[in-house]
Amino acid sequence: MRVPKITYTVKWKLNTFLTALFFVLISLQVFSQGGFKWSNDGNSYYRIVNNNIVLYSLPSNDSKVLVSKEQLTPVGSEKPLEVSYFNISDDEQKVLLFTNTKRVWRINTKGDYWVLNKATGSLQQLGKTLPESSLMFAKFSPDGKSVAYVSGNNIYVEDLSTSKIKALTTDGTTTLINGTFDWAYEEEFACRDGFRWSPDSQSIAYWQIDASDIKKFYMINNTDSIYSRPIPIEYPKVGETPSLCKVGVVSVDDAKTTWIDIPGDPRQHYIVRMEFVPSTEKLLIQQLNRKQNDSKLFMSDANTGKSNLVYEESDDAWVDIYQAGNKYTIDFTNNFIWLNEGKSILWATEKDGWRHLYKVSLQGKKEQLVTKGDYDFIDLEYVDAKDGYVYFMASPDNATQSYLYKTKINGKGSLELMSPKSLKGTHNYNVSPTGMYAIHSFSNHYTRPASELISFKDQKPLDEERSIEANLSQLEETPKVEFIKITTADGVDMDGWMVKPTNFDPTKKYPVVFYVYTEPASTTVTDTYGIGNNRNYIGNMADDEYIYISLDNRGTPAPKGREWRKSIYRKIGQINIHDQAMAAKEVLKWDFVDPDRVAVWGWSGGGSATLNLMFQHPEIYKTGIAIAAVANQLTYDNIYQERYMGLPQENKEDFVKGSPMTYAKGLEGNLLYIHGTGDDNVHYQNAEMLINELVKYNKQFQFMAYPNRSHGIYEGEGTTKHLRTLFTNYLKAHCPPGGK
């Protein structure tokens, strides 16, 4: 059984003399737009190459054009469609094409869809009567006769033989959302595609989000007109009641919806997973309470709406939602992992102190631990139900790396390493549906990313001459990054990396720059290629004689056990800041570090940490660059902040203690503060609130506002270059480079 997860776009066919160039950088952006697909039988794969869809047959890897540019050229047009994403029907006779895409929040999920019939060669545009570039998440019905999609927050189904379009919902508005999600659900649960076909193609189950009671936050566009224009967004701030969420099942025949009855106030709970049980008219639905420390699975009848509780777990902090692969992909869904023809599932939980996989019965039988031991399961790759094995990523001995392991589904097997022992670092796999083949990708801090086609179960390359191991000498470089461990005075062991000056002289003293994130959403210390680079610095920090360091504190999502990750509960802005400062104190004991030239920088949560470190520990950090920071935790969205901090109605003091605003009067060093006024994620109001505090205490600092730029601050001509120049010049001016 294949697990839906991230895949990678790779290049295979190269001339012999270019063997070394066979290895390519992994392009997540290309993948996320659907540039790679396995065939259903797992013996071949499809890629977009020069706007042709090409079929590669395995194990020979011979290629042929499956869909040509000419076939992708609509009647009356001189240009072929520019395909961003494609999907193939179960019978592999029709190809669904996504074009003319537009961004929605994080990625491009709106656009136009076309269907190519391979048998007839016809190219058919879907949703012709609907607005241009308004279709979302189009997918074939299981029988291949129709396609469903969302437009204008309503769900439509289109008959492919007649092109007849039927609206299955008609009440969709800006705030009543059918088949997709509001900002908060998408950002914090990675919920994006909000409907599922029934196995018999007769109905569609869908989420409905009612955000009508969510207060609007207004961003202001001051630049595109001589009069300002407000930009409203339904954004539930921490402490505010969440959107109402429910699940309905709509009949394709008569467009009537049966609402699923799930216990609990729908405004105080979230529905984060929903899927038809294979070959049934039952739905399995996961519900979280508002504090996200209690998770329930309900089995629901799609015809009657009746629901029964089949599984529940709780945590003193929060219940983690396991998400396979990368959530920033167009077709990412939080799927259940089915076993025994839908009678049970594989379930990830931290109930014994480690993140492990359990086999959970949906019929009341006792659950079974699958992955045993003092280590964390990281990601699922493949379930071999026939031979009784589960293949997954873990790293029992090094939290900065990732390897493929297998063990018995029945929990009676021992942990068996599958990744090549000689390749120490970070591995990734994209496994074919049958588990016959896979794309294996590897890198570490001194080995450029490389990919190879392998026979999955024995991990043997299909082309030994072009294998990763055979070409390591052409991939490896002199290490520029040194992995370190810092033990603080509190006894906390923190993983980190360090880049020393190019011509390092231990008798000199050098400036040190710390890169931080520190929150539960991400780590910064991974053994991957490119780690230690600073994308915002023009030039090379090592050549300019900076020491560059990053450290992962308690609370970051490293595979180091539940206690490590959840010790930050209700303490964001406190325990992470304490750990970073205590680790910095250890670094400052090194003879070659100049304690008068210590800088720190970060973005988003890392921007918040930068501010807190500058304000709470001015004796350590002399210069800081904070970008898109949450200055006041009470301004951020409820799903994220309440998950990790609780409800402000119960423990508001924790939010205040963790907010940089609280400590603004502690600023003594040099601060560069940067924010986009069009940031829909961390609102620009954070900057204005913090500026007021800094002004109140006569704290001098430098501030840069980027008009209408979002959280990533990249829109607009010249923006990235300007930001990098600003960053570099400020760092050099206030934390001068060079050994002394």
C-alpha cells in the first residue's frame, strides 16, 4: 500500500559522459505542482518534460511521450497549455491538467482544469461557465465518468460525456465555505482540499466551514491607488471562538446533503481528517477539541449521519497530528492509513513517551504497538500488507538525520535498517504504489543532493554505475559545516551546527551570528546539504570571517521524544529563550568568540525569538535582525497559539510572559525590525504594537516596512535584493566581520 506523500522531480536520461550530472537538486516547487506521478501498477512513472507528459518504463527507464505538446494545444490556440499539475484517472485513459494557476494563501490552488481523453485525443475544458482560474482541487470520480471541483466555495460535478455541470452546493459565500477551508484551517492543519468522492461515485463527502462570525482583520493597501483600500480576512485570533465546522455527504443525483452528527459543540472543536472507509458508505472522521489535547475518531454512516466513537486519546499538552510528507503541496491531504480492508488503521501517537505507530482496530479490538523502542517514528513510506512489513523513517542515534527502517506490522519484529549504511545523513523515498520501485534521495551537510531509482525492498540501484554510492566522490565536498552539541548549565543537550571562518585562526576572536527559530513548528538543525547557508546575506559569511551557529532547543520537533518536544507547552517565549541564552553563554566561553560582537536573527517564530533574546538577554546579544515577528502572542491565530499555549481565558499570563512586547524596555543593543504590511499570517499590527512600546521607553532601533508584502516578503520588483542588501549592510555595520 502506498502512502500519499511528497515526491521529487528528478532527471534520468543523460549522456554517459555526464554521469556525475545525473544527480540533481531536489525541486520541491516543481513537485508541488504535480510534475511527477507513478503509474497505478508501479512499473512506470510520468513526468512533465518540456511541456510533454513523458512515460518512463521500469526497470529499463526507457521513455516515450505519452501526451505531446500538440495534444495539449486547444482547438483555435497556437500555444499548448502550460501544465502546472496533472493527474491520471484510475483506468489511466484520461489525464486531468491544471493550468493558469493563481495563488491562494500559501500556494497556487486556483486555476483552470482540462481533461485529455487519450483514446480520442480530445481536449476538454472543465467549468467553462464559471469564472476563469476559479476551479480548485478537481478530481476524477472513481468510475472515471465525471470530475468534481470547487469554485466560489461551492462544489460542482461535471459529466465528462456531456460537459453538463451540476452545482452540488449553492450556499457558498466568502464566509460559508464548502469543499475547502478558511485561512486558519489551511495554515495550521494543512487542510486545503475539502471533499472526498465516495467509492461508488454516487456521493461526495465535504467539509463546510462557517466563518461568518469570525471577526475580520483588515490589512491596508496604500500604494495601488490614491485612496487606501482595506483588505479583509476572516482571521480568528487567539482566544476568539473558532469557525463552525461540519461534514456533509451530498448526493450527486439530487444534490441533497446529509449532515453528519458528531457530538460536541462544532464551534469548540475541529475536524481535521475525514475519509470514506474503503469500499463502504462509512466515513472515518477525526475531531479535536479546541485545546487540541483530546482526539476522537468517529465512524459515521454517510446515509443516516449517525456517528459512533471508535477511538480516543488525550495528552497533557497537545495531541500531534501526523501528516505524511510535505503540507505545502497542491494535493496534500491528511489521509488515514488503512489496514485489513479498512477494518483497522496505522496510527501515530506519543502515548508511551515516543512517537510510535500503532495498529488501531476500528472494530473494538485491542490496539497493537508496531514500532517498539526508545526512538521516534518520523514518517511512513510504505505498508507491505502481503509480507507484513511497515517501512518508515527514523533516526534512533542522531536526531539531525533520517533513515529508512522496516519492522513487522504485528509488532513482533525487530528494527531493521534499510538505507545504505555507508550513507550517513538524510534520506528520502518516493515509493511506487506496489512497493516495487522507489526514488531514493540523499544528502548531508557535505554531500550534494542526489537521487537514484532503486528496487525498493532490497534497496538496490537499477543502474549501479549511476548509483549514489558509486558516485560519492563526485558528490562530496570539503565539509563547511561542523555539527556540535552544547550542554547548558541546566544539563540540556542541544544539537547545533557551526560554520567557522574560511581561514579560521583559533588565536583570533571572531563575531558570532546565531540563526534561530525555536518554536514547535520547525527545527533548524538537520544534516542536509545547504544547511549553514544564510539566504539573506550577500556574499559568504565564512569568507567575511563570521562564525555562524544554529541550535535546536527544547520544544522544537526533533525526534528526541515527547518530553523534549512538549516541554514548551504554555512556555513559548520562555523555555526556548532560556535554552538559547544558556547555550549562547557556553559558546561565549570559547576563546575564539568575541563576546562584544554577538548577533542573532530569525524570521516569523524566529523573529519573535530574536526580539525576546535581545530584550531578555541584552548582556549576550548585541545586535538583532527580526523579520515578520509575532510581538504579541495574543494577536496570532487561535489554532496555532492555543495548541501550544492553552486558552488565554484560562492562562493569559503565559501569553504575556512569552511575548516580546512585555520585555521591550530591555532593549540595549542594535535592532533591525522588518515586517510586510500585507502579511496575512503575522499581521503588521505586531510591528506597530511593539514600536509603541519601544517608543514609550525611548529605545532607538531601525525599522523597515515593506508595503503590501506578505509573510515571505518577496512580492514586488526588487524586494528580495533590497531585503538582502538591508540585512547584510546592517549586520556588517553593527556586528563588524573579521577576526581580531
